[in-house]
Amino acid sequence: MPKLIKNGEIVDNTYVWLKDSEQDVVANAIVPAKKWLDEQDQIGEVAGIWLDAGDGVESLQGIDLSQFAVIGIYFPVFVDGRGFSYARLLKERLNYQGEIRALGHFIPDQLGYLLRVGFNSFQFNEDVDLEKALALHKPFSVAYQGDTAEPKPMFLRR
Amino acid sequence: MYQYDDIDQQLVEERVAQYRDQTRRYLNKELSEEAFLPLRLQNGLYVQRHAPMLRIAIPYGMLSSVQLRTLADISQRYDRAYGHFSTRQNLQLNWPKLETVPDILAELAQVQMHAVQTSGNCIRNTTTDQYAGVIKDEIVDPRPYCELIRQWSTFHPEFAFLPRKFKIAVNATESADRAATQVHDIGLHIKKNEAGDIGFKVIVGGGLGRTPMVGVTITEFLPREDLLTYLDAILRVYNQQGRRDNKYKARIKILVKALGIDEFRQRVEAEWAHLRGKESTVPMSEFDRLSRFFTEPEYQVLEDQPNILTTKLAESAGFARWYQRNTFEHKKSGYRIVTLTLKKPGQAPGDATAEQMIKAADLADQYSFGELRVSHEQNLVLADVRQDELINVWEAAKEHGFATPTLGLLTDMICCPGGDFCNLANAKSIPIADQIQDTFNDLDYLYDLGDIDLNISGCMNACGHHHVGNIGILGVDKKGEEFYQISIGGASGHDASIGKILGPSFGQEQISDIIQKLMNVYVEHRTEEEKFIDTYRRIGITPFKEAAYAKAH
């Protein structure tokens, strides 16, 4: 079974990421958010949904996100940073408490920032040595800004 | 100036370790070229024409003599014993080896310096007025606010992969804007409202490059405690909605222009409504903490215009000329602000040799409480010189090549490194600066012409700020040959404007001749009190154009 990093550990990936909206939906699928929004009545229960870069989180407002075990955020290229804001908004604005999974073309060197904006699982597209990636998990032991783990900026803690 | 505590120090040291590991993995081929590129850029490392270029941050231009000596030392041991001070208060080393950069960063960290976010599509070094804290008409010292922004922007987890680079500049005086804030992604003007509260006028969407624009006001008065939540809101809108399909249309100015300021403001305010008053609201205690780093040095009680100064001014025309051009009024009587110009003929504008850096550090220790500043115009500043010691500073500055008494004049050019060093450049810029310096070498004539900003960029990226020069020179490539487009009428202060292109471009050898023709038009048309820019604004571009393109008889 393919592996991924979740909550700081290397674990089996038990979900099926439906990258293509034409693929058949299965119960443990992560389906495109647009597809789910359009067809939610027919789709039935799924593991979760995923946002493409450009989707934004506005379309998820008013939806009970607690029904999803996972929400994925896709990086078309690792320098496209929109997903960093999406994760933060999912957590802080839409109060989503479940797994936030990075999908696609992000790189291990981004893990520190990704963790701070609310991602807690990482499904790499490329062939990445997960052990080595884990070592890059937390490059800094202090931070000036507040983040999803510690909302208080350093100036409230100094 | 700001002093690191354990937290600040830990962060830069962890950054060195992180970058050292990234460099190691790149050299081992564990990290691809593509992945390493943005990582090294976020640490100020470009790969240039001949060698990598390392851009070291000098946050809001403040430099201690210890730091400047370290820079000199690093330039001697890792580079070719000189550095280039850029327009955004950074120091660039043109010849470091990629493998040695982690060691350079480790040495910088020892003196509380770094190269964090000096390049790449992230929030860059925050800049301000080089006279901050020592001028008369300042509303408040902008430096504590700059430090607040520095810390907020350093490793901000959400905004490290923006559509494009993001530059913030702060101004705190009504009378001048020496940081070109209106051509920044965000320009902040410190204000006091009627109740005496401190806040900011926020200007957004300015910038140079291919599509130069003067920024527009998004809010007239933002209370200072709301600064970071408001910046977060602007950046969050930009990060999600800025264009990513075309790097030339990716700056925030394009988004602001496309939406219109009203719609853009509405989106920012909608985002801000969620953030306002939350954890990132800055408490008074933090303003107090930061302000304590920028208290006044131990000034003596002194008279203005002491005898020794007035006597020497009367005796020496050279000293008087330098005093008039290169020194500036200080808020304390008996003191003066001195600019050490890095515009010596024969030396690229903004370049300083290691020897000059060491000498400038010595002068700072001897005459200015051990501190210096770096200016947008690519000069060094001694902010607190006693008037009775100016003659000594002048003698020493002359000896070491930074007393060229031309501050603000035609030959005090802003100039990028250009095609001699930079990969992006279409044309060389330093030889143009040399040519102008050679041609306009008569000080009396330069003084008669008065204040003129002449800015030179080697390409459209506009590192030399040619758009906002009263005269701007832009290097262009025409079928593999270097030509230069000249524009006039730009300005970077409170009256910021983008220059207009004169017409078809010129060959390298023609530049001084054309500048001379433009000066002739100015001299012919000016009224007594008019600067070049004023005359241009009154008479328009046509007379200049006619003179520049007139056929020789």
C-alpha cells in the first residue's frame, strides 16, 4: 500500500485520491470539491473532497465539513502558494477539524510552512524518500507569527 | 538599533542550518535544480552571469560599525573585496562561491545579520528613510514599525510562495519621501490623527518593472495596532487572487488595476473583518518594547554653527560645497547628518571597497555613535555627526573616496549592476554611469543645474528605478546590440510620477550628448527657483524631444 506522512509519522494511505472527476466514486475516495458540490446527492458517503488551486474555500461555506474525514489541497506546482491560504482558511475560518492533506507537487522543504498553516498529512506526487522528508518536518523551533498550532504571535509570548 | 534576543538569534541560526542542509542536498543532487532555485532565492542567492550573487539584508538600512566591518571582512575572504549597496538597503556580493554561502550566512548570523527573503516571490526587506530618527519634521521614528514588519514577514508561513515578489516601504515625514514608498507594493505613511493616535496611510499597488505604476491609497488612516492584521488581509487576497499565469502580470499592482481600487479595497476589508482585533493585533507593550531599541544616543548639548565650522566654511570652498550638498539638518542643535557618497568617478554607483567599508565603520565609531545607514540612493550615512567635527569627517571622507560633493545632483546616479554582472540585463549600465560622470565633471556646472535624479537600469526589471528618475535611462537590446531608451519626468517622492519616454533609443556613445541637450533645454527655459523636474512639468516633453532628436546642422 502507498505510504504518506500523517501527524508526523509514515503511515499507509487508506484513501483513494480521485484526481479525475470521471473516475468512479468509491467510499474511501477523496473527490474533487467541484464534483462533490455538483453531485453531492448522488455521490453518497466519501472520505473527503479536494480543492484545486483556484477553487478557493468560499464555495464550502455553509457546508457541514465535519462529514469529511479529509480535505485535500492540490499543488499544481510547488511554487503556487494559494494552497497555504486555503488550508489556513479551512481551519481558522470554516473551523474544519479533520485531516488537511497536501496533494500534488509540493516539496519536502515546504513541510515546515505547510504544517504551520494547518496541513497535517502529505501525499507526495513525486518519488520522495519519506524518512528524509520527515527530517525536514520542523526546520524552526520558534516563529514570529501566530499560526494554526499557536495562534499567538511571538510578541504575546515574549 | 535593534538587538537580537535569544529568539531572534535562534531563528537566524536555524535558518543557517536549514540552508546549509539545502545546499548540501543540492550539491549531492538530492535536490533538483528546479526545487533549489526558489529555496536559494529566498536566501538571496541568484546565479548571475559570472558567479552567484548574494544579497544580504540591511533591514531598513540600519548598520552598526561591527556589522559593516564583518561585511568588509566577508567580502575580502569570500569575494573580491568589494560590495554593491542596492536601492533597497541591501548589500550585494558579486562573486561568492555557492558552496561557501552557508559559511557566509553563519558569519553574518554572528553579527545579527542574514539574507532572509532578499529575493524570491516573498515579502522582501522592508525599507525606510535613511534619516529616520534624526530629522526635524518626523511624525515618529519609523524604525520600530519597520522592525515589527521585519519580524512579521520573516518566515511568514502563508506568504512564502506569492505570485511575485512583494516590497514594503515606510515613510514618516510630510516634507519628503526618501524611500520611494509610492512605487512599492505597499507604501506606508505614518500619520497622527486629530486625537494624536499614530497610524498609517496605506498605499497599495505601486511598482516599477515592465508596467510601472504609482500606488493608490487603500486607507487614509489605519490605527497602528491594526497594522499586521491589515497587512495579512492584503497579502491573503493577493496570494489567492493575484495572477500566476504570467510573471509579468503577477505583481499586486496588476490585481489592483484589474479590479479597481474600490473592489480591491472591498475584498481586503472583507478579509480584514475576520482578522481585526484578533491575536495579531499589536499590543502597546510591543510598540514600547520595539521603541526602546531606537532611543536617542547620548547627545551633547551643543550650539548650532560653532566657530570652527563657520571659520572652515569661509576658508575652504571645497568644504563649503560638501557641507552644502552632502550634509543635512539634524533635529539636535550642534549636529548634522552626513552622507558618505558612493559615487566616486571611476567606481560603479553604490560600490564600496572593503577598505572603504572599514574606513566608514571607523568614521562611524569615531564620529557617529558607531552606527550607519544605507540609503535608497546607494550611499552611506553617518546620522549623528557633531558640527564641530565635520571638517575632520570631510578630510577623512575625501581621502577614502566618499566625499564627492554631488549628493542629489546629476551625477549622484542610481544604477543597477547591469550587463557587466547581471544575467537579466539587456545592456550594460555601469559604462553609461562612467560616461556621464566623465562628461559632467565640472562641479560649478553641476551645482548650477541643481537637484536632478538620474537613474539607470540595464533592463525592464528596473532595479535602477529608471521610471522614477527625473531622467531615466533603460538598456534595451536590439538584435543583439545594446541601445538606451531615455525617459524624463519621473519622480519618486511625495510627488511620485512615472517618466515619459523621449522617443527612439540611442547608441551608447550618444548618451552624454543627449543628456547635455536636455540640460540645455532646462537651462534655457527654467525660472530662477525651478528644479529640472519643475521646468519639465511646466513646459512638457516637446522641447526636450525636439532638442534630443534635432538633426545636426
